Amino acid sequence: MEELLNLDQKKEYSKNREADENYQDFYRYLRGIKNLAASTSNRMLSRMPKGWTNWNENDVNEFYFKTLDKSCSSTHKRQIHYCLKYFSEFKGYHFDNKPPRVHKKCRKNVELEDVWKLLDVVDSDKYLALILTQLYTGLRPSELLALKIEDLDIDKRIITVKNTKTYRDRIVPIHKKALTILRKYLASRDDSNPHLFYSKYKKAQLNLQIYQKALREYSEKAKIKRVTPYQIRHTFATQFIENGGDILILKNIMGHSDIKTTEGYVHENANMIKKGYDKACPEF
């Protein structure tokens, strides 16, 4: 029975897994039957060791309990659980183990003062357009970076978000301030790349790690706590509600299928509580 693989071992066998017919059949099962996104499926499968698609029922259960004893994150253990659960369903194995609990870290929004400090130090038209587009739309980082120029309708002030996590295209309005910067950014380009935000080293969309690195460097330059792409998404949601926005409209903008998910993106703060108080407090 193989132990959990380290990163180097995973890289070594990942080159050959595309030739594994069992792996490909199970991948298609995750995408087609379980309706998992490609990124979710790949992230889940990347945690498994070489040859695991040939395991029998005993191998599956033995590996799972060995995983529980490992000193790895609860998220890792939970993804292993669901991978083995779905694999057992796929193969007709018995697997009735409950998923381990996950320690959830609370993503925080960025305070407005820090947002202003961040924007003040951004010295690139591309990154200013990128950050403002996310600040004014709340798009998921993957959706933001996958945007193509054709998805932006400047005259109608809308963005069409395609290939979403929920498998539903959606229309998202965008603020005129972000559009002004987007116009300037697009006017400065002299390329034929179809992506709205692209890497100058590869003729493809901008990589998430590059975006994260840029935000980290700008955060350091602004002397604020590190800002992440998902914090910007949370910031949009929080400010939308603080400014009196309807949570059902926010749900549609954010692309959530469940309003409870949307509620988890809204972080109450002193300003929000005070505005709500002033608006609803009775007079005597």
C-alpha cells in the first residue's frame, strides 16, 4: 500500500496519468455524472498517489484511514474522502465513511481605507484595470482571469461571464469608473490577444499566481496587510450590502446557487451596523 506522495512524486507521475484509461474514465465520471468543475476535479485527483485507480475496495479503505492519521490539513483529508467516495461509487465498492470536519478559515474583506491605499500605489494600467474590474463586479478570480475582450460590452456597461462554477452564463453590470480605466488599458494595447487580461510571456490568460503576486507586492508597497483576489470578491459583496444593495441581486451578481453562500460573503462592520441603525431606528 502506497503512502501519501510528496510534491515531487506527484509531479513525476502526473505526466503519465493522462494515458491511464481508468483515470480518464473516472475523470469523465466526475465531470459528467457528479457535475464537478474541471478545476475541482483536477485538484481532487492531484492529491492521490500513483496507481490508485487500480485499487480494490480494501486498498481504498486502508488508504483513507491512513490519511486520517496523517498530519495534513483537514481540507486535504476531506478532498481525499470525497475522491475515494466517488471512486467507490464509480467502481461499485462499499465506502460509507463520514467526511472529516474541516477547519474553516474566515476570509475577510478589505477595509475601504486599505482599498484606497492599494489603488494609490498601482502603477500599471493593466493591473489597475484588473483590480477595479474585480472590485466593481465581485467576480471569482477564475472568472475574472478567463474574461475575453468580446465578453465586455462597454456601451451597455455589462460583462458576460461564461464557463462559470455553476455552469450558467450570467450578465454582470460594471461601474463606469472601472470602464474608464478599462478603456484606457485597452487603448494602450497593440496586440491581437483575445483575453482581456493576459500574460506577456505567454499568449494566454493571466495566471492566478501572477495576479496573487502582484497584489502581494502592491500590498507591501502600500504598507497594508496582504490583499488576495478572494478578499476583493468579499469586499465587493460587503460594500454592496453596506450601501443598501439587495441580497437577492447580489446573489445573482456573485453567481451563487444558494443565498446562504452569498450571506457568507457579507461581513458586518461598524459602518454597516450604524447605517442600518440610522435607517431603521424608531423615533419616540
